[in-house]
Amino acid sequence: MQLQVTNSPFNEKQAELLNQLLPTLTIPQQVWLSGYLTAVSLRDNSGQAGSGVISLPSAAETAGIAATTAQPAVSREVTVLFGSQTGNCQRLANSLSRKLEEQGFQVTVAAMNSFKPNGLKKIENLLLLVSTHGEGEPPDNARAFHEFLHSKRAPQLPQLRYSVLALGDTSYEFFCQTGKDFDQKLEELGAQRLSPRVDCDLDYDEPVADWFGQVISALNGAQNASGIADAAVQAAEKSESLESEYSRNHPFHAEVLENLNLNGRGSDRETRHLELSLAGSNITFEPGDSLGVYPENHPQLVQDIITAMGWDADKAVPLNKKGEEGTLHEALLRHYEITVLTRPLLEQAAKLTSAPALNELLAPERQQELKDYIQGRDLLDLIRDFAPWEVPARSFVTILRKLPARLYSIASSYNANPDEVHFTVRAVRYESHGRERYGVCSVHCAERVQPGATLPVYIQSNPNFKLPANPDVPVIMIGPGTGVAPFRSFLEEREEQGAQGKSWLFYGDRHFVTDFLYQTDWQRMLKDGVLSKLDVAFSRDTDEKVYVQHRILEKSRELYAWLQEGAHVYVCGDEKHMAHDVHSALVTVIQEEGGLSPEAAAAYLETLSQEQRYQRDVY
């Protein structure tokens, strides 16, 4: 090695002496000298005077210096990738990134669909935050990344350290499946875990804080990062509404201004349009965002559970993990989930009953039978089917999960309706296993919320379902049933903007006469030029059922022309059937009108998705 004077802080004479010495040093001697000079620098910076004389350390000290110096430096570069359908993982990823930057890390944060997968070979620290959508599927902006990692093109990643945060819902069979997929596949590709994967249910604050702490500690090479993780989660909460004190954990009690049935007389459906006042809250939102509503359970179900267990409704019980208490009636009405059964709940309940049948049902070989039992049953069924229960209410409620908020697409523009928020909800009522069942929030809104009452609400921003930044860009909106709600918000907003871009709405339901939601709004917007085109499909008005995907195929040539002009496409509604059928119809349109192969047409649509020109809000 030769020291170049022009590239060093040494003068020519010093450089000459060093060049005579350095080539003669062995590796241990170089390590010793490096460690010694570091120690001298630290001592002098602490205010202790240096003697200018090199004192040789002992052999033990030399070994210690060498061992310390030989340790590889901890990489300060971290890549944070998120896969998010509704924005939860994106908010958490941004919050975690800010905290890592405060710790001195260089952080790259990105959606999975904007990250080039081959870049994995160049990074050392990877944090993945991903939700699971539908029946175990990746969210839209994680699909391509998921497919790449599970393909033959995925590289070996022995240099990579990673950890996964998975968000999900235990009421679904494939709980946190996407996160599990990523975790397993990265391990198979040779990557090493920074910390174990954490799977989160709907009430995710505590496990998220734990995971934040684990990964920050691992990246720092420390044992503890207490306080940092909690602060990061709190920052995520605040980021939900920067101008308001209200959030998912601190909802605003909004007064109900209107509660109208949108369906006509004779309809077998009941769809409510609710208008709430946000006055005094400083809450704002954008088109495409959702309203989180904390509902109440049905009072009759609450009473039937208390009676079946022989409990005292006025008995004090825990309301949450914070130690707050209230009456049993209050707890079951407003705080705990009592309408959904999950395997984790049954596993906990099995410890509280002397009936052996519940443990037998949980046996691995009866997995399908357990799945069938859970479907369509609630806590009252569990109590009645697996008596006797000799357990106090205080103990029993601790196995129940927190009553989650329900999310509804906002159906109004804040600019058009200041200090108000509108949403649309279809009442769910059905019979199952010999009993009438009710959708928790939908029937609460339909039957027990009148003007003057209040609802606890918060805004869930959705950065993945947004109007084009340029209001002159054409938009195509596909939303049957209550899926049309956000497009009322979109069009009200574009009307306020004076947008010149064309707009096309595809809407469908059962009957034209009784089920045409917001019909007068669409007619006015067509008349005023806010809405350029409207195509409808009423499936029960014709001998052969016609849905929105059929209208899309009928308008194939014009729709493709709009796409070529740069139109953005939005889909909202049922994920299980409608969204898949609409996606297939769009691929068919692109294939036939563009003269492409099925694979090329699918790639075209995937490109639109990556460019934020194909966005879905499906559930």
C-alpha cells in the first residue's frame, strides 16, 4: 500500500515515513495500530491530555482491541417496503422510517410495486410491512413483488437481513397469509431474520410497538429500544389526521344530521345514506378516504348472552387492556366483539369450559369441521353449544377481542360539504342455524341511529385510491351497489374543481325502480356535465342477468380509447366476485382492442396499476 500525499492530511515527510512502515506491518499489527489510534482519539476528545508517547498495551489488551476492531460494521442503510390496500401498512412504514432516521439510519421507504425486485441483491437490511387481502391474497401494490419472490427469477439472498410485520384479521381463514408467505420465502432464499415475524389482528397497536422495538434493537445491535417503538406508533396515530386530535384510538363523536333509506318502496334491500357533522373536530379528508365507525352490538344479543351465562349485567368488568372498567352490559354492547368466532377465541374458551366437546372440535384432524362450525355462528352459539360454563364474567371477557371499527367509503367531498361527512351502508340481515342474524354496524345505523344521535368516527386515509392530480385527466369509475359511494365523492370534488376531464360511471344493482342508489345525483351531474357518461346494469330486470362487467365488454372499443387517452380506472365494491369479474373484463377489452396476447393484456393492466392509473378499493 502507498499513501498519496495529495489524498491525505499528512505532509510529504510524514507520508514518506508511513510508506516505509505500512508495507512491513502484519494484519494483526495493522489491527492493533488501528485500535490504538482510535482509543487515543477517544481519550483526547474526552479532555485527557496525550503524552505523545506510544505505550504498548499488554497482549490481552491487544487481543481485545483486535477483536473489537475486527467486528464488521453495522450497516446503517435500511429499506422499508410496504404492501397496503387501505393505507395502514403505509402509515406504519412511514412512521417507522422517521424513527429510524432519527436513530441515524439511512432509510429508503417505498411501496412494493415501485421497488425493483432485483435490487434485493444490493441491500443488507429489509423491513417488510404487508397486509393480507381477501382470502389470503396480497394487496394490489404487493402482487408483482409477491409473484417475483415466488418465481424462478428470485435470486439467492445470503447477504440480506430482514423482518416482516403482517397485518390481518383472525376471522379470516388465511390470517396474515401474505406476511407468512414473504417470511418463509425470504428464509428459503438464504436471508437471515433480524427479528421474528409478528402477525397482527385488527387491534394491532401493541404488537406493532413490540415489532418496532425488536427491529430497532436488532439494527442497532442493542438489547432494548423501549420508548422508541411506542413513540413511532404514536406518530403513526397522529399522522392519520395532522390537523385534528381525533384518530382510530380517539374517535370523534359526530352528530347524525340525516339518515335516509335510498331504496324505493318494495325493495328487498335497505341501504342507508347517513350525513354526520364534523363541526368542531378539525377533521378533514380527501375523496377516496374511508370513515371508520365504531358500532354497538345488538342489545338483544347482549342480553341473551348475559342470560345464558347467568351473569349480572351490572357487574364491573374490564373494558380494555388499559385497566378501565365498566358494567358487563356496557362491555358487551360497545367494547367487545361478540358476533364473530375465530379459532384463537375457541382455543381460549376451551380452557373455561368443562365440556370436552370443544377441545375435541379443535383437534387438527377436524379442521374442516371447525371451519364449518365457525361460519355463521356467534358467541351465543358457542355458549349454548358447549355448556356448562362456570366462569365469572370478569374472566370470560378477557378472551374476547376488541370490537373493531367498520370502514365505509366516504360518499361526499369535504370541499362541497364543509364540516360534514356522508357514507353509505347496506343493512345486513339473514337467518343462520335457526336464528336471525344482523350486521353489527349496518343494523345499528339502520335501526338505532336517528338524527341527533352521535357515532364515534375517525378518518382512515387511503393513499391508494385517489383522483388524478390533474383534474383534466379522464376517469372511469366502476362501482355496483354501495361500491358507488366513493364516486359520489369523486364527482362532487371534480365539480368543485371545475374539472374539464371526461368522467364515465358504470353502476349496477338489482332493480332500476327500487335500487338505483343516488339516481337523482347522477341525473343532475349528467345534466350539468360533471358526469360525461353513465352505463347501468340491473341484474333482475332482464331474463338473463346483466352485470357491470357485461356493460364494460359492450363498450369495449370506446373504453379502450379512453385508456389510450390516459384515463384512470377505479373499481370499488365486492372483492370476492365483482372485482375479479371486472378485472377479467378489462383484460379482455385490452386484449381484443389492443390486439394483444392474454399475457400482454394482463401486463398492460399491471402497468396501469404501477402508474396509479388502475386503483381498487375492494372488500
